[in-house]
Amino acid sequence: MSKLDELMKHQENMDASLGVGYATGNTPPGMSLDHAQRVPARLQGVAKSKNAIEVPVDKIQPDPDQPREEFEAEALERLAESLKAKGQLQPIRVRWDEGRGVYVIIMGERRWRAAVMARLPVMTCVVHEGALDPGEQLALQLVENALREDLRPVEQAKAYRKLMDMHNWSGNRLAKELAIDQAAVSRALALLDLPAAVQAKVDSGELATRTAYEIGKLDDAAEQLALAERAAAREISRDQVQATVKARKIGKPASAATPSPRREIRFDDGAKIVVTLPPGASGTEAIIEMLRRGIKKLQAELKAVTQSGSEGKGEAA
């Protein structure tokens, strides 16, 4: 059974303990038909979860080895405001650490951090009973974050590598255990061989993971960084990055790849307009069309601002 299957099985067991899935009129396990018929409809098939408890927030601590390293401040503030307004809608999952005397978070650190910001006194937690080895815990955390797309690309790659080292797994085995695409694992692991400056561009969203993967095929770190900067500045597309890398691998200069056509229009007063055409476009007509599109876009933005200002004056009146 893969780690993803184990996680899903755990959820099914929780659902069963709560009576999820029992239609009205069906007899839950351990209950006679006569008793079931005398139980109010709102309580039929319902049971308390023996593992769900309310824990003081200050008695909960994060897992120092969890794969996620950074939490966006603004997103945490929004979640904290939501917790204040609507309360905690989803329990977090924890385990008891006898040595530390606290509940350690398995899944839900982001919600816990927001709860601390919101000054909530307690949190609803599902307690994992029994032993949980570090590899299993990391796998569960990875699955949760991967399914919610909650990890930055490099954080995810580091967690993949750590899990592979802990279990002596290949990339193929990791993909099977977590039920994810093997190609995605390969692309993620390739990020770890890139310079830190390139990794930072990937994590910030300036550089797509697939583009970074292509850049990683170059052997020289300086060339990797230079190409990453051009791609992040949108000077070249991923296809052009791929062509550049291919040219370098067979010994041709990096300039062998054709850059996006650009045209700089200068005016007598020193002002200028720079037009970068999309891949495949060229010629003066294409440049004129881009300028027309730009004028339409600016006109639409100006109209929206004007309308917004008029509405504001109307409300003030």
C-alpha cells in the first residue's frame, strides 16, 4: 500500500467513526434495528471521534523536520482573519511527544500559525495514536502539501530527496509511493543541482520549473544563471531556452537560438517604446498590431479608472 493509499485509508476510518456514508434507515454497526429506529434522524449513524480533541494552542508545536520552510505572511494574516470570523473549519493532525511534553503537528502547521496570530485559545486536533516513524510522517506531510500545492518547488524537491535518502528509494519508487508523476519528480530533483540564485527565481515564481529543468541540463553554473535571468525577464521563451541548451550541448554558441524579435522606437524628446513580439511573429505589421493591442488595453484601463472615480463621487454625494 502506497503512502497516499495509507492516508486515504486513514480518512476512511475517520469517516466511518463519524458515521459518514450511512444512509437514513441503514443500521450502523453494533446497533440493533429497533434501537436505530428509535434514534432521532439527526443522530442516526453519528458517533463521536475518539481521536478528536481540543488542545490549547500553546501546547501545540510545529515539527522541526516538516518539509515546508517558508510561510507567506500575507496569506497567514488572511487565514488568521478567517479564523477570527468563522472559527476553525478543519482540524489539524497531531501526535503526542512524551519527551517534549507537547503535541507535535503532523499536518496543519499553517493553520496553527494563523491560530497563534488570531490568538485562538484552543484548536481542534485529530490525534495520531501509535508509533509514527520519521519516514512515514514526512510522506504524509508531503502528500498533504503536494495535494494542496502548498510547497515551494525547491522545498518540495528537498523533501523528495530527504524521503528518498531515508528509505533508500529511487525516484521511480518515490513517485509510486506518493502516487505522483515520475517526470515531475525528476524535474523537481533537478532543481537541487542549480545555483541558489536560480533556485530563488523558481521559488519566487519568476522562472517556471519546466524552464529551470531545461536550464539545468547546462554544465556551467554561470551559463545557467545567465540563461535563467533572460528567461525570468521574459526575453526568451521556454522553447527558446530549450533550443539554446541544445545548441550549447552540441558545441554551438548560445546565440544560435533565435531570441524573440524586438523593436525599439525612439522619439525626438528622448522617449522610447520597446516592443517584444511573441514567438513566431515578425515584421513591421506584427509590431503595429502589438501597438494597437497596447492602445486598446490602455484605453480600457483608463475607462475603468474613470468609471470608478465617477461612482465614488456619486456615493460621496
